[in-house]
Amino acid sequence: MKTHAARTAIILGAALALAVPGTAAADEPVTPDTRTETSTSVARVDGSRAVTLFAGPVQLRRGAEWVPVDLTLGSGPDGLVRPAAAPHDLVLTPTGPVVRWAGGGSAALAPIGPGPLPPPALAGHRATYPQAAPGYDLVVEATRAGFAASIRRAGTPTGPAPVLALTTTAAGTEGAAGGPVTEGLGAEGLAAEGLATESAVSRVVAAAPVSGATPAPFDTTVQSTILRSDASGDPDLRLGSYDGVAVARSFLTWDLTGVTGRPVGSATLRVHQDWSSSCAPAAWEVWSAPAVGPATRFATQPAADRMWATSTETRGNAAACAPGWVQVDVTELVRAWTAAGVPSGTMMLRAADETSPLGWKRLGSAESPNVPNLEITLG
């Protein structure tokens, strides 16, 4: 969850909707479009312009063309597993994942046993190494800036669960920290920090370094039980309370340089809800807030300005409310930003009731397969 350098190019072709499902309608006639790694701007024949801003990179330049980011894992001719198209060089080796960041530096999962891992089972952006340790599977998720790895119970353990750790290097150095890292956490640490997913008992996240104190685009989660870790590389955004005591909020910062000062016809925030405590509607809110960055923690988060929108749409618990995209109208907020001429704008997402576990939700972050986005129509 972090900023990504944007490179602009003008090309002829179809709208980004052809490459990124769920964005602007693909069947509308368009004229030439402007793209960056984190945005698309399409002129429609009616004179309006459809702009979609993304919290992370959704497309990459390959020569003269843009290609969609695709985190689907597959084996190459060398037998190693890689994502189809990712911003950084992620390789799943026989001993575990290794990522080399485009700006320099790297991170690797420290070996969890004396020998190579078993062959992984691949499913989308996930690789599962069955029985990496007796009674435990290793699950690796490709992200847009690195990887997340977790140990999950699978069968009857015959010994303690492995505690995951990372070996990292910064550009030109050895042994220095790279980008955001969630420290290796055992079962007690995961429960205390509200990070347990399915049967995970240990988890680490490695992501590319973030540039600047208040970058844009950028997203992160702050949580009252997470005191030290920068969560901006995590594939989850979280909000609400999992136990009625601990509280999580998430922030999204948008790069508005392409829309500031322009008349806004409409603006819609779209996020993918991956998990919720139940299918019962639980309200969540969109607030404006001052800028945040990789150093922001729960204790240092800025006070939100005002609430602009709310929704009770809840997904991600059962078949009746399967994971999926939800959206909320934020037209008035974006109009206020563009009228003020600000180069970026920050949203805080929070549960309406931060004392009820029914409001606990996990959303896809900028690192996930489902990147939060802001659809804007300019008049």
C-alpha cells in the first residue's frame, strides 16, 4: 500500500476498461486517452472526460505499449514461478520468495527448513506450499510491491509452527531494511494485532520503499494495537474493531494533479471488500483528512476534517454477501478538492461504530489484485 512513480504517455486505443474490469464503460466511443501507471483519462464524444485514479499501479509500460498489471503466478521456462506482469521482480525460488525492487534493494523470505520447499500449488496470485513444515502450509501472495507470506495450520502439527522472517537489503547495501515490513509474528502476535487471516499463525510482508513523507497516491492502515510497523505494504486495508477494543482505520491519498481546477460532474469511490464479520449491514464512513505517509501510526494519525459519505454495504462473509466491489458517492468531496486547487486529497475510511466487532472489515489495498479507485467525470 504506497506511492508509485507515474510515467505519462499518450496512446491511441480502447479505454482502460478493456484492461481493468469494473472501470469506465468499455462500449462508449472514445478519443485518444492519457495514461499513467496509476491513472487513465479518456475523452468521450459528448465532450466530458472520464478520469480514473488508482491507489496503486494498474498498468506498466512495455516498450511503446501499456500492459495491465497481472499478479497471476505461473512457472517460466526456467522452472521458477513469477507473476505475469508486476512492477517489481518477484521470483518464487525453491527456498521461498525473493523480490528485487525496481528502485534497488531486495527482500527474501528466510528459509523455514533445512531443504527446499515442496512444489507449490498455484491459484491466481497465491502459491501454497503444502506441508512446508509438518502440519503447516506456507502461503505466499504476490503483491504489486513485493509479497506477503504466512504459515497456516494444515493437519496435525508435530512441532512448533515456523516463525517467518525476512532478509532484506537496501540499494547498494547488505542487511539494511528495505521497504515496509510487517515483523514476523507468531500466533499470539497475530491475534493481538488483529491480523490473523484464516488459519495463519505467522506472517510477514515485504514491499518496495516509499518515497516522501506524504506521497500520492498512497494508502495505509493504522491500528491501535500496531505500534511500530508501517502497514502501507500490506495487501489489506482494515477498518472497525475485531474485538470491540482495538480500532483500525484506513487512509487513501489520491494524486489530483490531473483534475484539480476542473469542473466535476460526479465522483465515485470503489473499494473491494474481501472480508467482513457478518453479512449484516454495518455502516462505514468516508472522511476527509490531512495528508498521511509511511510514518503515520494510530497514535500519530491526523484528526479527520469532516464526514462526506457513508455506506452500509457489507461483503465478504458468506455466499449471501460474497467478496466484491462496493462504491460510494464522493462527488461533493472531490468537488471541494478540485475547487481548492489542491494537488492531492486524503480520505479516511472508518467504521461508524468502532466499538462493535460487526463493523470489522478488510478491503483490498493498492497492493492487492483489487486496487481501490476513484472514478471521476469531468464536465
